[in-house]
Amino acid sequence: MSTPISPETVDALLPEVAQLIVEALNLDVAPADIDPSDDENNERIFASLRALTAHIASQRTQ
């Protein structure tokens, strides 16, 4: 069984994960501008791999 992770640990790691996502996907957004929980589009964006891919394509720089 895994050890529970504290909310503080998750909060401390969020900026690093946001930076990795922006760099890996070459997104045209600042990591600090990614809201970790309140985007009303999350359900639509993460509904399927196809939906996620379409969202990435729309946000990516060339």
C-alpha cells in the first residue's frame, strides 16, 4: 500500500510538474498560469486521449 501524501507536498511539487508539462508539450502558456484545480474545461479536456491530444494541439507552439 502507498503512503498518503500530504497536501503540502503536492502543493510544493505543482510548479515543477507544470514546468515539465509546458516544456514537454511545447505549450504557449506560462507554467504559473496553469490553474491546478479550477479549470471548468478539465472534464472535457481529459475525457479521452483524443480530447487531450486535440487540446494539446490547440495550445502548442510550432
